[in-house]
Amino acid sequence: MKDGVNGVALGVFIFFFLAVTVIGFMAARWRKAENEASLDEWGLGGRSFGTWVTWFLLGGDLYTAYTFVAVPAAIYAAGAAGFFAVPYTILVYPLIFTFLPRLWSVSHKHGYVTTSDFVRGRFGSKSLSLAVAITGILATMPYIALQLVGIQAVLDVMGVGGESGNWFVKDLPLLIAFAVLAAYTYSSGLRAPALIAFVKDGLIYLVIAVAIIYIPIKLGGFDAIFSAAQHKFATPNPATGKPTGALVPGEAGQWTYATLALGSALALFMYPHSITATLSSRSRNVIRRNTTILPLYSLMLGLLALLGFMAIAAGVKVSNGQLAIPQLFEDMFPDWFAGVAFAAIGIGALVPAAIMSIAAANLFTRNIYKDFIKPDATPSQEAKVSKLVSLVVKVGALIFVLTMDKTVAINFQLLGGIWILQTFPALVGGLFTRWFHRWALLAGWAVGMAYGTLAAYGVASPTQKHFGGSSKEIPGIGEIGYIGLTAFVLNVAVTVVLTFVLRAVKAPDGVDETSPEDYTADAGDPGVATELPPATAGAAH
């Protein structure tokens, strides 16, 4: 690690940061609507984005700074186990091809802004809708915090902040970055990250393309890189006497690998920010096209993961694994290009953080504020509340990062995945059938949440007693597997059994405000507006 501040890299980083700040504020004028005072406009960009804007927005949303820092960091630390992120991002696209167009259609027809809006309309249950909303907000908060961990890692490697100096000087760059993010999100809504995503993705593709060619040449080729990784992982850890990792997952780790990949794939599009980016598109065909071209990001992720092995071969030594890739960039690249790489990671944090805060704010406004506090809220009041809540969410995430141990923050994000997966039966089940009973879905959700949280609480790691990981023995099988998937199976089992019971005793169903043709409706069909005027938000038309 170089001493002092890397002035050239910092200068390049600041240049790109200022550029995206200007774009963020200019986005308020992009495709400006006559009436901006509604969630459709501020929170969904007027539901007007086409194929390419949606592609960049979804890519910027799903492939976050945490992905670019943490996936190769996991491979740097433990080897092949970190590659689970690659198969899960491949599995997810055929899965979402089946249900996202249906969700888009029914949401467009009825003016739904969130998944909780759909659940309430489909099952006629405000309590189930509230459960989905609270889960979404809970799962999103640590995810936003982790975007800041990504920015902080880059700043630390550049010599800005870090461990030296008093807390205010150390955290000032992060505070400035987040204040700017909060300001342009507040003024421009979803249009800001949609425009910035073009810059972010362009930079990331450039950095990956250069890194995957330039760094192996400097290190003597991939043969040397894999040999160095194999040697490191085969060397026993002095503390445990066991190998530190493996190039191929051992037999004991295969259930963990498979369940984590499958569970993560099921969970990814349950997150509110994934749905917000989806509902902002202008037609169901935009969604279908995106599920076929988004796997390009998975190809990039596979190449990106290899950086973990390159960091080993380059002799990168860091106490915090999250710093491994930024440190690799500083060691291997000229200072000016290291600045470009750091800007790619930094901007890669700002885009998803903005979308996540908007998505969490929409959930609060629509499914807590409007449903339970002010049912007669106007579209203008909804937009105002959502803007304010987006600021509160960001401040909460900032406090999370500044006060908590980073390893705890990372494990809380794993907990977010366990939680959000429990909304799958209500959302995806509701898109295809109304057989599930609303009370059974609520009970299944509660069981999944309780089991998942308690099981994760009982996992210890070398640095902490609780929430030390996301894998535990699967009851009845005896193999170690992803807690989220076990909780999901319990959730579905409870939901199915209770539905049979409740149907047998003829428990009352809620009112379904949707009809079968709503699930295949497209913009421009009879009775479906091409773009929704704010006055119709939340009402069928």
C-alpha cells in the first residue's frame, strides 16, 4: 500500500464524481413530465423507460459496488466458494422471464408502484401487504449501507480517510458523497440513477476489459495466476491447521454452494429496488427483451471474479478482504487508470444506493403511510413523503456504516437475503394463482422470518458470536446449506398446509381487484394507458 494520498487517482475520481453529480441534477429535466408531483413520476421515472435505459438501470441496480468489491474478495479469501454469484445470476433470468412481464402488466393496469400494492390488490389483505413492505424496507437498509462500504474501501486505498485522523476527518469524504447523492435523488428521483447508470456501466466494462488483459500479462499469464492461488489455498492456516480455501469446492461445501446459488437467484428480484427498476419500463416487451440481454452482465461478473485470483498472484496483502481489489488496481495500474477504476466502483455504489432508497421510500409511502396513516393522501402528498423518507433511509444507512463493524454490515446483508426470500410465495404465487389463502401466506411468511432470523443469529464466526454467516445444517438432511432456502421451504410448507385447512373450513377470502386479462395487458391495449397520468395511480382503470 502506498504511503499518503494518491493525488492523481484522487483527482480522476473527483472528476468523474463531479461529472455524475451534474448528470444527476440535470436528470430532473430529462423527459420532464407536465405533472411531476406523483410517485409514478418521481419514483418510477414516468414508467417511460425503453429497452436500453431499462437494461442500464437494471444492470446498475443489480450489479452493485458491493458486487465488484465483495465477489472477488470472497474468491481472494476462500477460492471457488465465492463463485456462487456467477451461477445464481445465470439462473435468475429464465426465472424472471416467467413472472416479471406478468407483474409489469398487472401493475401498469392498476397503477401499482410496489410489490405490496400488488399483494394488497390481489389478496385483499392490508396485513399481508404490510408484512411484504416491512420486509422490503428491512432487507434494503443494510444493502444501501454496503454500497457505502464499497465507497469507503476505495477512499481508504487512495489514502483519503482510512484509520488515521479523528472520526470527522476520516468520514468526511463519505459524508460529502452521500450528501450529494441525497440531494440529486431528492430532486430528480429515479431519472438520476437511470442516466448515471450509463456512465457507471461504461466505466465498469472498460475497467474489466483492461484488467482481464493487462493484469494477466503483467503477472505472467493465467497459468501463473491459478498456480499462485492453488499454492495459497493448499497452505494450511496456522490457527486451524486446515487449508484456507480451494480452487474447486470440496464435497462438504457443495450443498452450501448449490443452496446459496439457488436461494440467491430466487431472492434477487424480490428486492424492492429490482422491482422499481422493472416497473419503470414502458412495456412488457421491454422486460422480456431485458431478461435475454441482462446475462451479458453475468459474463462480466465471471471475469470480475477472476480478479480475486489475480490479487493473490500479485501478492496483495490486506487485513480487510474488501480492500483486496481496490489495492490490486492501485498496485497494477498507472495512477490515472487506477483513478478510473476507483471511479467505476464509487459510481457503482451511487446508482444502486439511489434506486434502493427510492424503492424503500415508495414502500413506506404507499403501504404504510397511505394504507394506515393517511388513506386520502393525494399523489402530490405521496411524492413529498417519499422524497423525505428517501433521505431518512439514506441517513439510516450512513449511521449503520459509521457505527458498526464492517463484518457485521456484510452479514446483515446476508440476513436481508434470508428475509426478502420470504416474500416470494405471496408475490410470485399471487401472479399465477389465487389458491393460496391470505392468512396462510401471512403465517408462512412469519414462520420463514422467525426461523431464518433465529438460525442466522445462532451462527458464529471468528469475529462475532451472532449473525456470523448465512449457512447452517439443514434439518432432516444433515448437510450445511443456505439458511434462506431452508426458511423458504418451511414458509411454503406452512402456506400449503394452512391453505388446505383454511379452504376446508371456508375461511373468508379477501377481494381480488385484478382479473385474468390484467396479467397479459400491455401499454396501448384497450383500457390500458400508454403512460399513466398521476391521478390514476393506485386505482384500476
